Amino acid sequence: RISPTRHAAMSHAAMRLSLLLLASLSLVDASRIAAPPASSLTLRRLRGGEAEAEAAAAAAAAGSKNEGSSEDGDDEAEVAAALAALSRSIDAFMDQFAQLELGVLSTARPSILGRKASPEAIAARPDRRAFKEAHQHFCEVHRLMRGESDEALPAAAGSMQLLRQAALYLSDDEAAAKENVRAVPAETVEKLAALRAAGRRKAGGTVASALSQLRVALAGPLEAHSKLVAALGASQVQPVPAALSREAVTAKLNTVPTFCLLDGQSRVVGMREEEGATPTACFYTDPAEARAVLESAKRAMPDVRGLHLGVTPLGRAFAACGGWPGDEPQGHIASTLKLQGSAAVREQMGPFLREQAEKQGLPEAAWQLPVFCTDQLQSAHAMPFFLSREALVDAWVVAGLERDAVPDSLTAMDLRVLVHQMSTTDKFAWNTVNLLASREAVDLVSEAYAEGRAVAAARSGGGAAESAAAALD
């Protein structure tokens, strides 16, 4: 199982992807975003399939900088204050939106004959209806944003979507509006463009005036958002061409989860590929395959109670599976330990990855795990790697790029090759490398954590535990 601290760290890693990419789209300076605190990347020790904190490692990691990266300068109090300020600023913007809607739906200038229209007739005008629909849209976006998370990184990424949509809707000319379409869903861009056009039918009219006031009011949330991002990482990661220590590489790997099959006692469950073969215990990086293995195991082993998925940080799983040159895979319940990506990719890329490792002089391994990257998602201060092509494509779309424009040829390499290069060569700024988890992987961490707690409660309880175990089965 994974600790709440590790769960939060992995959620931060996934949300950092959105923040890094969206921040580059002009609302804030992406170079202001630093790596997560070293204390959130403490190493874990594998025992019985559980990721347990090592006090000594945690203390060492918390008291030192991640090798090759900038010093973590954000203070928890400063981040909390910036987050609260952003929340207040967005709430104030939405309150003003609501107040302006009341006026837009009920007031209008008298006709040239001095007649005043009824509130119903005013509210039925096309530009007034468009303003009301826009307010309803942003209320829904605001509601979803507030429900995402109370943590700073998710709030920063979620609020950026609201602010970008607001900037798109409130742009005073078409050319300016086009600068805000990236990272906004196409159907939303079309909807907001229509609402914006409807509100500008009468230059100098009531709706146009309300939109101008909102445009001025938006400056407050934009500034508050920039301050939150600055608080999250006040200093940028300066590229340093240098090899990283094993601890520093492990810390980078540990921001990505892997999933293994556990029984009701939280012991790793090995599976035999054929009768008489040595059981193999796998750490899965593909959430869909991990779920499928769990369901298959439940059908194949109905007598084993409490089967569930455990979560182990990639760096710990990499070491346990003998990923470091000279290390042997850790033995556990007489099983072979393997890191495993999706079956389709494994079959397609296996020979290519084995040849890569051989050319690097690495010993033959029982597993290969590809990682993917592309120059178009890199900068001088950040080089993201992904464990699947699908995760890279998702990042591409988040960055506001067309899905159809994803390069046919992506850079792919075996994880062992990447680790070997990061730890032995000084020709690249390895401190800028980030391994990023997919949204699906982070969601599965939450599910696995909740189910692991239920299994633990069933294991330690009395009569209630029996019912909990039955529910799990």
C-alpha cells in the first residue's frame, strides 16, 4: 500500500504536468515552476508489497536538496496564503459576474419615446440571454474547479483553466481571443466565441459595458494565480550538465506509481505463466493492465481472500527488480520480480529495447520498459518523460497542440538505458528530467489506496471485518 504522503506526492506529479504545460501558454511564466520539495520524494522500502517509509531516508531527503536541481524555496505558509488569496480573488470575480448579471437582466435604457421595457422583455433579448448563459457556464467551471482538490498544485492547474476560458470570453477583439484558445476544449472555444459575439452586438450597450467591467476584474485573479505559481516554485530549475546520484535518480522515478497484486495479508502474489514455472510477481505501470490482472486473479483464485492492488513507487520497484547494474532482483516468496508495461507495447518494442540495452553494455534483463519523450514538449528547464505514448499524447493536447499533429516518430528508450545515462554521463542536464504519471495511474492510486485500507480494516476487525472482506471479494 502507499502512504497518504506518497499518494499526495504522486498526485502532485501528475498535476505538475498540467501546470508546467499550461503555464507556458502565457498566463504565467513556466520558468517559475520548480520541482516538488525533496521531502515529498523520500525513498521507500519494499516489504511484503508495501511501500513503507524509512525514517533515516526521509530525514536525509527532507534535509537536503535533490541533487542537480534548484533549492526548494517555497514555504508552506506562503503557499497556503497564496492559495487562499487566489480563492478569494476568483470568488470576488464570480460575485461581480453575478451582480452584473442581475443588472444585465433587469435594466435597459428607455426607448427614444421614453418607454421602459419590462424586466421580462429585457431578459429575453439575445445579448442578455447570452450573458446569462455565459454566467451559468462559468459557475459550472468554478464549481468543478473547487471540487477538484484543496491542494495547491491541483488548484493552480484547475484555476488556470477557468482563467483561460474567462480571458477567451472577455477578449475585446478576435485577434486577442485567438491567443487564448490553446488548452481549452474545441467545443468550449466555439461556445464562448458565440457568447462573446452575442454580447458585443451593441457597442457601448449594457452587456458590452458589463463585459468591459469583467475584463478589468479579471486582472485580480490573474495576478493572484501568478503569485500562487511563484510560491509553489520561486526559483526555476537551472540546467546543470551532470550525472545524478542513485538517490537523485530514484527520487525522480518515485514520482510515478507501479501496481502489484497483493493478498489479504498484503503479501505479493506471484502468478505462474505455465504449470511448474517459477511464479512471477510484476509491478505494472499500465493501469488498465493492472486492473485486468486483478480481475483475472480473483476469478482464478476464488479462495484467496482480499486480493487487491498495492502501490509501489517506480524507483523502489526498479531497484527491487534488479534495474541497477550489478543488483540482483530481490527474492520474495520465491517469485521472479519484473517491471511490466502494456502487453501490446512490450511485444512490439521488446527486441528494439533489448538491442538498446545491449549497445549500452547493460546485462540482459528479464523485462524491458519503454519511456517516451518528444522535443516539442521540452524546454531548457523541463524534459518530461512518459511511460506510454497515450500519456504523452494527453500531455500534447493539454499543451494546446492538435492531437493529429503528434509526431509519428517519438523518442523511445528502455528505462534501464535512461537510468544508466542519467547516472553515468555528464553531457546532458539530467536535473531537468521529470517522469510524469498519467491521469489514469493517479486515479488508480486513489482506488488502490482506498481498497487497501478496507482490506486492512477487514484483517484487523471482528465481525465487521468479515462483512468488509466479503464486500471486497
